[in-house]
Amino acid sequence: ANRAFINLVARTRSSVVQITTKIEPNQEPTPPLTQIIPPEGRDSEEFRRRYDELEPERWFRFRIPERTIPFDELQPPRPTTGVGSGVIVSEDGYILTNNHVIKGADKITVTLADGKDYKATLVGRDDAREDGGGTDLAVIKIEESGLTVLPFGDSDKLEVGEWVIAIGTPLNLSQTVTRGIVSAKERPATGITAYGNFIQTDAPINRGNSGGALINIRGELVGINTYIATGGLSSGNIGLGFALPSNLVKQLLPELIEKGEIERGWLGISMATVDQELADKYNLDSTEGVLVNYVGANSPAHKGGLQKDDIIIKFDGQNVKDLSHLRNTVAATPVGKSVKVEILRDGKEKQLTIKLGKRTEEAVTSLEREPEFDFAGLKAQELTPALAEQFGYSEDETGVIITQVREGSEAERKGIRPGYLIQEVEYATIKDFKKYSNILSKIKEHNETRILLYVKSPYREGTGYVTLNIAPSDR
């Protein structure tokens, strides 16, 4: 068994490279504190003049030095360097890595296993965002031929407990090989990216392993090592490493090379997983499906008729398991394709046809910034046990809880704050969010200009009736 691992490493390590990046500073040189202290000292007119001319944010970056240096000396900002790993995927120099390894780099240098250095150029990147913006993959290229390629393996066939090895450049130690097993599959990457369903391994992985190879015992690439989980004050390996599965990587590689980016389908909604509490509320048989929290104005979903509080149960013929499943399915669907979307609305099944748009950073940012207020600058939601406990309400309290109040709004001017309960609207008792939503809809249909609420405050003051003006944009 020992000789088998030695042979495995000998066959594969030449396909893993070290990547060194350099980011040139783009700011003005910052003088040390002594450069604004002239020979006359701190009490001189010259010192006051130099201090007044200095930008405040630069002043606060200074520290008092132990010795005085000439005033005309500058301390230019230094370049930032970083080290990561990469995997050769073509004989003519295409190399896979993580986007965070090369992001923002002005210079990328690839060092092969034999020690030769090459200048690399960026071919394509798929930036990662926690909201689902990408996979954190990137492709770079060096000008060389006849390179040793690491073949792709089938990550779907990996089994928990199977041996794997990791090769990379942890802590600037190139060509480091570690061994472990597949600890789990289909792990989410909370805080990193919404895509991926990562492979978890206990093969020791540290900073610098990013972009390196996770290899099975057949010498095949089954994952790109991407991040580690750490605990407490530790920033190193604690046996929790995560790799992007090779099947996903293989699927995205041609598009990254051809287009330089990944085009993803986009609905333009915010979603929530259907947990047991929501399933009970909507009388669902299971927790499968996704609840629509918000539909962006003029988004593909809006144009296709999707509404807030709809529950998506099927997308393009596939049953929707959960939020992650739907997000990945939508992302993998071609931009511009019209798909059938089956939903539950008010307990009844309904089918919509939605033409998918293209997910862009601008579109996502626009959706995130769109106001989502019910009226007069306030936003309310169902009073859950967790929210009741947070704001000190009893278990039998009824109403909907205000979660957002827009700065400078009518609601804020009238003293309403997050945490207040709306218990009556126009003297009608509000027991749950559905009753609240129905009454609001009727008020807006009749183009009412004012609305009377009874609100309960978790604080000493604020409980009572309040009248709010409804702006035309709220109707």
C-alpha cells in the first residue's frame, strides 16, 4: 500500500503548480509621522501647517517612531504578494485555480514542479459571493507545450471513506503532499459561495493549498481544494478541508476558457427554505420546495407572474428539493430559455412560464438594494416564536412584527421602530400575516391615502393608535 501511494504521487505531482501573485500599490506614498515634524518641533508654525495639509485618514495611520528621519524621505507602499496552487488541465498551458488566489493580481507567476517559472495571463474567472454569485474558479494560461495533464475523475462516484491525496503549496511549501479520506459529500459553503456542494476531506489543507488538487487513488482529479474551516483562534488545518467537485469544474471549464466568465440563468427573486414551521403554516405535505420572499421589479420572475409567498415546487420539470437545489438548477439553465415553473399559491397548484434572464453583479446588486416596504416606510412579517422571544413578547401574543423602518420615512417620523407589533389595521384585529396582507391589498385597491394602525411596543413608550399617510408609490 505504501509503494502504491508513492507511485501515485510520482505520477500526479508534476501536474500541480505553485502560483505567486503580486499586487502593485495604487496609493500615494505615505510619510512616517516624523515627516510632518520639522526640526523646530511640534509647537512650530511649520508643524501646524504640515498637519493641516495632511488628510485625516492618513494622519491616523501613523505611529510615533523611535527615531527622527529626514523630512524629505518617503515610505512608498509595498507590493502585496500571495501564494496559492493550480492544476494543469491541458498540454498547452491552461491551469485551473481558485479565483481568490489570483483576484486583483497585477502579475501572476507559475512555478512548475521542476522549478521553472512562467508568466501567466488570466483567461477567465468566476467570482464567489455568498448569495450565489459564483464558484470561486479561475483559469490562467502559460505559454508552454507538452505539459503533464491531470485527468478528470468522476466526483459523483466518490464514496465517503475513500482515500484521497491533496497536493499544493501550503504556507509557501511547494509540492506538499498530504493524505486523508473523503469525510462527506455535498457540503454547503456557507459564507463562501452558494454553489458547489463541496467535498469534505480530512487530508491536511492549509493556506496556500487553495486551487490545488484533490486526487483519488486512481490518480484522477476529483476536486479543487478551495477553503478550510477553522476553529477558535486557529487559522490552520483542523481536519476540515473542502474541495469543489471535479464534475462541476469540468462542466464550467470550457465556458471559462471560451467566454472568460460563466453565464447563469436568473429569476430575480429572494427565497427561503421551506422548514417544518412554514410547511405547517401553508399546509404542505413535506418541506420540499422554496418560498418566494421577494420578487424584483421588472425581473424575469416578475414578468412571468411569480408573486411573493408563492411556493415553487417544480422548475423545468424537476421537483425542487430546497433552496440550494433550485439556485443551482436555475444557474445551470441557459439564459433566455423559457421554462415551466409550478407553484403553490393560496393552496392551489398553478403553472407559470418564465423566460430566464442573465445573472450579473449589477442585477444582483440592484435586487439587493430595491426597497421592500409595505407602506409608509415599514416592513412587517409573521411573528415567529424566535422573534417573540427576541423582543420579549409572550407566546400567546398576536399580530405581525415590524422588522424594518426606512430612515426618514413617515413611519420613522411617527416614532415606529423595528420590534413593534401591528395588532390592528383599520380596527380589524390582525392575528397573522395573511390577514395583514389581505387587508393591505384591499386598502391599496381602494387607493386609500391614510391608514390607522394599533401598534404595541416592546419598550415603555409607543403603544397605541397611529395614523400613517400612504404615498402614491405604496399603492
